[in-house]
Amino acid sequence: MPTYDYSCKECGKKFSKVMLVSEYEKSRVACPKCQSRKVARVLSTFYAKTSKKS
């Protein structure tokens, strides 16, 4: 599942939320500290986890 990074415009807290792409399209994210819905997506790095074959 993808991890989405956010920053609250009210209190400035940065946080991450793990959710399915379908959940992301439908949801309105709230800040875990102040419960404000005024949050902005923050660009983050992308990484892929693969299995190592020997």
C-alpha cells in the first residue's frame, strides 16, 4: 500500500498516512494533532521493495 505524506496548514505537523489508492481518491485526510482538514500533500521519495533471488 502506498504511503502519503502530508503537512497541516493549521499547526504545521508533518505526518504520513498509509492507504489504498481507492481510499486516497475518496478520503479527506485530517491532521492527527489538531483534527484540521486543511492539509497539503508533501512530495516524498519513492522506493520499491523487491524480493532478492539467489
